[in-house]
Amino acid sequence: MGSTTPAIRGGADRRQGTGRRGAVVAALMLSMALAALDSTAVSTAVPQIVGDLGGFAVFSWLFSGYLLAVTVTLPVYGKLSDTFGRKPVLVVGATVFLLGSLLCAVAWNMGALIAFRILQGLGGGALQGTVQTLAADLYPLAERPKIQSRLSTVWAVSAVAGPGLGGVLAAYADWRWIFLINLPVGTAALWLVVRHLHEPQRARAHPARVDWAGALAVFACGGVLLTALVQGGVAWPWVSAPSLALLGTGLALAGVAVAVERRAAEPIIPGWVWRRRTIAAVNLALGALGLLMVAPAVFLPTYAQSVLGLAPVAAGFVLSVWTLSWPVSAALSQHVYRRIGFRDTALVGIGLAALVLCAFPFLPYPGSWWQPTLLMLLLGGALGLFQLPLIVGVQSTVGWSERGTTTASVLFCRQTGQTLGASLFGAVANGVLAARLGGAGDLDSVTRALDAGTVPEPARRAVADAVHAVYLGAAGAAALAFVVLLLVAPRRFPVLQD
């Protein structure tokens, strides 16, 4: 059995231990659903939120602030879970998330709502990282695909159901219920964790020490650099005083963080995360995954509506099909990596993903709805074959005391890749649109035209060209991940015995 429960010998005790583990798994699935549903449900309620609270000019910070808080806290929570155990980190994180949800529900203006969303994110970082770490703790290597496929299924269902749930609550109840509904679900998960998760005492050679100076430096550096990426080209031009000031400050803080971490006895981001070939390769490969995921997630709905002429619901379906094939492929990937290994399975997955992404620009114009839908179905299957073997594999190369830090570093790189991808591909799309329309358009203007129900033919063709360019960029990110795994990752991961 996994390392979070003591050895169980008797038949009745074994059944009790299995039931206890099942209760903890239920708590993990509820926690995953909380984090996934919250982000997607809020997006469809933006018109109602802005209409009630105002603040249209800054509403994007509802998402950016949450994303920043989750991303920069992941390494901190990973190290804390290795130092003090998973349970206290998960309990504190869930409590902060629920407190943030309650405060979001009673927000009186957009500034307060953004501040409380950031508080939610501070708890959400603990949920994301610790759930994935506990999944590896609970099951030995042979059984880990089982729990990972369950979590992938929860993520997929939440991603599909979230926008619909948010729209229904905003239309027929009140947008505040999007946050209030977190309270009973989160409380149930919290109770299951407190009641059923019992971690064994672990002997330490020296008293636990927390590198608070390093945590603050990592938090500040990540916050400033990610803010520069999120707001650059949106709130202000890339070549402008705010962008240059943030980037310069972020680089200076990065130097401070490196200096602090090198002197710390127990650094938040230890050097071995990048010195070990397996972990470094997986970090870089999943960073590229975060980069390429932006192409369909952000740009495909606009393509489906403006080029294919689909309604918003139908456009959402075109995107959502990859969340159906992804967990199925992830669950079946164990049969592949048990034969050819973690690295080679991931190479097959990302190679197929690159081919699918390269095929997108060859779709006929304007085309039919089933063509991008089929490609998204294939892309989800390819990425399921890529991501899960890497996560299961890298978690299996470290012991309990390093698993939280390792898992957090992987998730941090994927989140950072998504942030970078949104900025990079946004600039690519706007550049192509401006070139095709004589410098008179960008993606925001196309979105406004969609809301008004009119997209001129030249704009439709320009959007098609812009999204094709973005998909080629995503194919380049997939190729980068392929090269990194091929050249950096060992062919056989150095898996530890359970």
C-alpha cells in the first residue's frame, strides 16, 4: 500500500484501510473538481459580474490574479508538504480557498472581488500541488494510473460542465452562487481529509526548518515576472515603461532568489530539481505542454465562431472533445509505458500531437465543424499519452521526502508555460491580424464583432490565418518537448522501489 497508511495485516484491518484510502481519494477528487470548476465557471458569468460590480477595465484580473497566486505558491507548498506532511498543507490550503470563496460571494466591488480571487488562488496552489502528490503517495507505481485517470476524468468533466454551470447560476440565480457552491463541496472534502488521512510519523535527522526568505523571494520574483507576461501587450505595449520596469525588476528579484536559495539549508527550490536529468527534462517538456495548450484553449472558440459560423455552445463543444479523449488515453497509457518505458511513450504522444497541430493549417476554408473537432479529439488522445507517463514516471524517481517538491516543480513549469503561451501566441495572432487587415484589427476587435453578430469576410479570413499561425507555433512547442525528452531525459527513468 502507499506510504500514507501504515502496513495492514488482518483482513478486517485491510478492508478498513482500503475504505480509508477510498475516502481520501474521494476528497482528492472533490478538491480537483473545486479548482477546475471554479476557474471555468467564472468565465461565463463575467457579463453579470461586470454589470453588477462595474470595473470592466480590470475584470481580466479575476483570472490573472488567481492564476498568478496559484503559480507562484506551488513551489512553496511543495516544499512545505515535504517538510511537514501533506495533510496540514492540504487542510490549510482548502481552508484558505474556502475563505476566499466566501469573501468572493460577498464582494462589494470589482477591486474587492479581485483581491478575494487572489486569496482563493493562494489556497488553490495548495490544492493543485498536494492533490497530485498525495495521488502518488496513496498508490504504488503499478496502481498509480488508476488514481491519475480518475483525477483526469474529474478535470475533464469539470472543464466541460464548468461553463454551463456558471451560465446557469448567473442567469437563473446569481453569480455569487458560483463561489457559494464551493463551500459545501470543499467542506465535505476537508472533512474527509481530516477524518481519514493519517500519515505515519517520519523521523528527521534535524528539526524542520522553513526557508521563509527563499519563499518570499520566489513569490516576489514569480509574481513580478508573471505579471509582466500576463499584462504585456494587453494593459500596455510590450515596449513600454511598465513592461520594461516589471521585466527588469523581475530579473533582479530572480538574482536575489538564486542567491538566497544557494545559501539556504532547506531551499524552497533546491538545486537538484534542475541537476537531475529526469526531473529537468520533465519540467521543460511539461512547460512546453503548457505553452501549446494555449492554442486550442484560447483561440479555437474564436475560430469556430468567426470562421465556421458556429454558435457559442457549438464552438464550446468543438473545444471540449479533447477533454473526452485525454483521460481515456491517459488511462490506457500504462499498457504502453510498461512495454516501452515512460520516455518513449511520451515521445510517441508528443510526436502525434505535433502532427495533429501541423495538420490544422491545412483545413479547408471555411471548412466544416467536424474537421477541427476530429483534430481536437486526436490531440486530446495524443496529449494523454504524453502527460500522464511523465508525471507518474517523475514521481516514481523520488522518495516521499522529495515528491512534493518534484510534483510542484512540474506543475509550476506547466503553469508558467501557459502564461508564456498566452502572451506569445496573443502577440502572434494580433500581428497576423494586423498584417492581413492593414494594421486595423486585433483579436479583441474580432471578439467585439462576434458579440455584435457581424464578422466581415476579410476579418474571417484574417482570423483563419492568425489561428493557423498560432497552431504552427504550438506545433513548434511540441517539437521542442520532443527534442528535450530525446536529448535530456534518460531512456529508462531511474524508478525507486515502492
